[in-house]
Amino acid sequence: MDWLEFFRGPMFQIALLVFILGMVYRFLRIVLMGWKKDYSPPRGSAAAGVVKTYVKGLGFLPFLPPKFPGTRHRPLTYIAGGMFHLGLFVVIFLSTPHMEAWRSVLGFGWPTLPTPFIDGFAAMSMIGMIILLSNRIVSPVGRMLTGLGEWLNWIVVFLPLLSGWVLYHHLFGMPYQTIFAIHMFTVDWLLIWIPFSRISHFMTYFITRTMHGAKFGRLGVEP
Amino acid sequence: MDADRKLAQYYLQHADGWLVAQLDVCARCGICAEACPFYLGTGDATHTPIRKIEPLRRAVQENLTAFGWLRSLFDKGGSSAQEVSDWVSEAYFTCTVCNRCSLACPMGIDLGALIQLTREGLAAAGMTPHSLADAVRRQDATGSPLGVTRTLFENRLDWLRQEEGVDLPLDVPEVDSLVAFTSIELIKFPGNLAAMAKVMEAAGESWTLSSTGRESVNFATFSGDTEEQTEFVRRLTEAALELGVKRIILTECGHAYDTVRRIASRLYGLPLPFEVENILETIVRFLREGRIRLRPDAFAGQRITFHDACKLQRLGGLIEQPREILHLVAPETFVEMTPNREAQWCCGGGGGVLASPEADEIRMKAFLPKVEQLERISPDAVVTACSTCRLQFLDGSKYYDMDIDVRGITEVVAAALETETPKGA
């Protein structure tokens, strides 16, 4: 067995297992610990609040920062965050090789985007990440909130994007097998890392957003 | 440090799935800073909202995460006196719990509730700043954080009756509404109370004040003392039950509306044995039922704007009511600040900040976004429905030398009542 086979075979399976078990643990911990019910008389619909918060939070805010004027001084943080997340989502789910990887795990596939588009989204995602990192270095608030964990998270997410990019463009004249193995290694490491880090917010986000929408919807305030 | 352990213990006892999710999801992006008037007014990164919950975050991280456990093997932790005093000042003096950050957070983290929980822990560990702790003790002993005893209360009502010629019924049973106001209004804005009485009379409302449930302010909400908070609400609700009223009407106070509704439903369950109404809802009810009419020319030629209070509008949902009222009394000249409604900049005085002398300097800085907002529309008057906001606006406009009138919305309504002679001014 060579490195590539190892990283896309047993190592990938172990990583996937750690990822799934870790995320299930995180999810169950929140659900089983439970939360207090809000007993105050409702002024509006919690369900409507949840719908609104997703429309705003997923579709609107990341790309149109002026909607909530909390971002007037650094709209770039918002826009870069939107670029990074959208780019990453498209690359992970809508590129042909990744869909094939999903098919091998899930057993079914879906239509994908042409490669040049994927290439653009990957670039957008990486540029977004670089802007976000610069913000962490340049702005005093960013510096204060950035610790070792944030650096590691950034690196662990950036490396699969970068290695995928190098792989696709055949950069640096590296043998295809080698760079593919590196890409798979970074992906495995990302999967293992996620449940232990704040990157797990991809799941917790849906819990806190729902809570947020329900709370403010119930209060009769636009979430 | 003993208090330190108590603090962590409190947070762990109150740790639930909600708290874990809120802390897990934070990506440390710092967008909340941009939403905070204390950060914006000072430019100081240490006032970033997510940092104001540091003791809470630390307690959960050290005790409920794998890394925290790993770290505790090498580092026994503990906090320096400097750190603790920093936690106290960040939680109490640089935050009005205005919840603006909660709405700005891309993850939907409920920062306002987290900061409130942080304060509750600090209160349980005996770390509440003296100014607030004293006010809570005073409210417990005298019935008012400003020390308005029952005798003083009754004397003051007598004075108002004579001075303003208004009817202020006290302890009348079986009426429709019990009105509870704040001692800030009684001492500082008695005009508001006279105005409230005039509106009640004009609408023909059957109402009363209570000598036992006479205070709507709840300083324990500010300090985070949950036991006293419930006790203060209980005094009010028990008066309502004894008098047999249909509803409690709360006058111009921000946090009372949220506190009374929340605690009362915990005490009695839903539906509540009485309605809890804010004066804004009362006025709109009177208007809709045709019981009062307002003159559209009452403030002719005056540019009037409305300041949304964090607890009434952003956290209370009473967003359209004041606009409905002001569009009637100043149809041509009502102007909005930008941003407004739930995105309105906080005045910087609420949440107990105004009551803490330690925060005097910084609360004027937190008023800066407000100054900017006002300068853009240069209104003649700013109207609010919260007496704390009103005090902060009075202080702030003086500090920044702004020529602007600050009014309570009940006074505005009373001055525009159809039966009244126009006051203009």
C-alpha cells in the first residue's frame, strides 16, 4: 500500500469515523443537556422568526453587510466571511471529484458545476481566508480574539484548499500521486480536527441560529 | 481565591445545552465589537462584547471541554485580582445589556443573555459593584432603589396632585389597571406622571396606583441578583392580585417590561392572571378604541425623532407603537435616526451603567454613536419611552453641548390631547 492508498483508504475511513462520532457527541451533548423554555407571553411567532433568521443569516448578511449596520467600519470581515464559506461549500459539494468521493460514501450522486467555475470558487474561498487572517493580524479586536486555536484552525482548513488547487493546476511540477496524497492527508487531518475545534460551528450554527430566530421571533423583533 | 471558585461553580450549575452551544459556536470573528457603543465610542478592543463573558467562557472551557481538561493537568488555573476586577468592570460598566451584539452576530449568539448570566454569577459570588449592590439593598429595605419610602411616595403624590391638578388614585380595588412607575419618574420626571394621569383621565380608564406595588424599576435585574429580582417583581404582582386588576401598566421604564413579563410568567405560568402592558401599548389601545384623539399640529414645525430603547424595542418588540403615536402628533416632521428600530444604537446608560459612578466617563463615550446619529438629522426634540435613556440623553446632550429637547413619550401625548390647549414650546 502506498501513501496515497493509505490516505484515501484506511486513514480516510478512520478520519471519517472520528468526525462522525465527534460531531454526534457534540450534538447530543447540547441536546441532552437541554435548555430552559421561555415562559414569557409571546409577542410574535417563533417559527416566523426562525425562517427570517435563516433567510437573513444565510442569504443576505454575508453578502450585504449594510443590512445590519453593525458592520459599517469593516464590512470586509463580513464579505470575506461570505466569500470563504460560499466558496468552500461549492468546492466541497459541487465539484465532480468531490461529488464522486461523496458518492462512494453515500451511494448516490448529484449534478456538478464545470471545473472552471469550481476553480473560481476555490480561489474566492482562499482569498476570503487570507483577508480574514489579515484582519486577525491587523485589527486590535482580531488580534485579541486570535489564539493558537484560531491559527491552527486556519491552517487546517487552508491546506486542503491549497493542496487541491495545486493538484488541479499541476503546480510546482510535483508528481500527481504525491500531491494527491498530500491533499488526502490534509483532508483526513481536517476531518479529525473538526470535532475538537471551533470549526464544528458548521453544525452548532444551525442550533444557535434556530434558537436566536425563535427567541426574537417570539419577542416580536426581527431577528 | 474563594470567590473565584464560587463563580465557576455558579456557571457550571447553570450550564445547559443552550450555554454550551452558544460558547461552541463562536468563531472569534469580532463582528460583535462593531455593534457595541462602548467599543465604538472608545475604540478599545477590550470592550468587545464576547470578551465581557470571559469568566463564564473560562469556567465552561476549563471544566466542560477536552482541551480544558488537558490543560488543567498542567496548569492549576486561578485568576489574579486584576483579572477579576477586569471581569467586573467589563460586565457591569461597559455594557448596558442592550443586545445589539446579539443581532449583529453572524452565528446568532445570544450575547445579551450570556452577559446577563455572567452578571448573575458575579452577583452570586458577591462581586457586584457596590453602587449596584447598595441600590438593591435599598430597594429591598425601602421599596425603591432611590430610597423612596411609602411615606415619601405618598407625600410626593400629594404634591403632584396639588401642583398639577391631576387625579392620582391610590390603592383603589377592583379597577381595570394598576399603574406602576419608576422612582426616577417620581423624583426626576414628575411631569411624566402628571401626563400619564391626564392620558388616563382623557381615556376614561379606571385605574389605580398601589402603595405596596409602587416600583417598576428592578435593580436586581442590573446586578444579576436573581432572588431579589423575583422578590421585587412579586411585590408588584401581589399588589395587582390583591387589588384584583385586569392589567399592570408599566410606564416609561425599559427593563421593567421585560423583567415583569418574564418573572411573572415563571411565578404564575401562562396565561398570566393579569396582562402586563407598557404605556406605549396602553396609548395605542386608547387610540385604536377611539378613547383619545391627538392633534396633528401639536408640534408643528418641530423636528421630532424617536430613540428606541434596548429593552422596550430591541428586546420588547414595541417597535411600531411609538411610531404610530409620533406619526399622529408630528405627521410632517417626524424623522427617523439611522439605524433605527431593532438596530438602533443604544444610548449607553441602561443596564445599571447610569447608576454606577465608575462608568460615568465611559458612558459619555458610549453616547458618541448617538451624537453622530443625531447630528445627521439635527432634530429639535428626541422622544423616548424609557426614563434611563432620557437621563442619559440629558447628560449626553449637555456633555456634548447639543441643543436638543429630550421628552418622554407620555408627555408628548398629553400635550397633544385633543382637549388640551396647545403647549407648543
